[in-house]
Amino acid sequence: MVRADCHIHIFMNGSDYRAARDQYRRGVDEADVRRKLQGYADAGITYLRDGGDPYGAGMFARQIAPEYGITYRSPVFAIHREGCYGAIVGRAFTDMKEYAALVREVRLSEGDFIKVMFSGILDFASDGSVSGTPLTRGEITEMIHIAHEEGYAVMAHVNGAVPVLAAIEAGLDSIEHGYYMDETCLQALAESHCVWVPTLSPVCSMIGAGRFDDALLERIALDQQRNVLRALELGALVASGSDAGAWMVPHVQAAMDEDRYLHQIPGPPGDLDERLEQALQEIRTRF
């Protein structure tokens, strides 16, 4: 039975980001949060890790989650460089002084960890490449260092071999998405204590939906599944997280779907469930 989802966005609805944004701009929708938490509780899911939002939804969910028998962890908001991807889930900085101030704000708000954005997203409307320009190695290293100095684990949205490798080598605690890793990244991941949450659901769930080219989606999904298999073969920590709330990634069902996508990978080690549990325990301990 699936017991956790290590990457969700409680304010999103899985179908229309703009509608969800407008809904929560007016204030946290308590009924909506409670409905989602009840759904997770009914499904036997007892651990949720949120990816942040600018509306206070995740922190409200954390406050009431014990009523549903759920351990809920939130970074309050995600942090991104001004002009780069990330406004959808958080707050921006223009220099490291501002970044450090946001980290301190997370502490004052009693956040559980730091969520940062090191790259863009996959551009499914073109060739699937990563949008925008990733942060530099220096920026990535300093951001992780500042958060660690404040005693926080760091969860990072990051795609592309160059920024992923920089983040792993800087001591990142968890990679979110991590599309387009290469062998060097995977080797470094296996030699680190970093946990990878590959979020297969956002890509796999769109196949056949008619919005983007299925051949492109299938290629990206297969590449990610192959990398997950290779990571497991190397002994890396891989955890299950669905990105619930993203388009066509519905809350609750997505946790089951993500588990299914992981188990559909051809040829994973026979102890996959044990390996996923080990990674989950690492996340629960650090975050």
C-alpha cells in the first residue's frame, strides 16, 4: 500500500493552475484543503511533503494535518531567482543577501525545510528541452550552503545534467524531477546522501491526452525510467513523489499512479519496495 507522496502542491487542483491560483489569492480555502487531506487519509497515505506556495496553503495544511493522521511537511514557499521559473510556487530574490533573508523568513514562519528552484521546466510544446537558463554552479553552491548553515535540509526543483551535478556536489538533500541526468550525475547521486524524487507522473499522465506530441512525451518518460533504473542499480536513494496538483496529476490518485509508474520500469531490483521505503525514511528523517 502506498503510504506517502514526497512531492505535492496542496493548493493546485490537477486541472487548472490559473483557477487554483485565483481561488487561493483570496485566502486559503480551508474546505478545499480539508477535502484533499481527507482523501489522502482515506487512501491510507500518512506522509506528505509539499513543494511550497505563496498563499499559505501548505502551512495551513501542516497545521491541521494531524487531525487526519497525516505528517505534513512544508517549506512555506519555494525560493527562486528573480526572472527565473518559480513564481508559481513562491518568492523571488535578486542577490544572496535577499536569498538569506528569505531563508530567515522561512525560519520565522516555522517552515520545515528550504525549497529552491535551480532550473526551468521541460518545454513540451517544442523539443522537451529545459526552459530558461539554470542558476550557476556558484549560486547553487552558495544557496545550499546558506540553507544548511541555518540548519535546513534543501529540496530543489532542478532539471538538466549540469545544474543537477552542481547541486549534488554541493550537498543537496533531495532532487525534485531531475530530468536529463547523465551517467556522471547518476554516479555522483549514488555516492551521495541525496534522495531523488523523479516525478514520473507529470509526463506519463499526459501521454494520450492530446495536448502535446505523444512521441516526445514517450521519449522523455522512457529516458527518465531508464535513469531511475540505473540509479537503483548504482544504489542511489529514489523516493516516490508525484507532483500532485500539476496538470493531469490529481491529488491522492497521483500517489498510486507514481508508485505504478515506478513499478512498471523494466528490470528494477527485486527489492524495489524496500528501496523506496529506505528513501522515504531518509526524507522523513531530514525533512
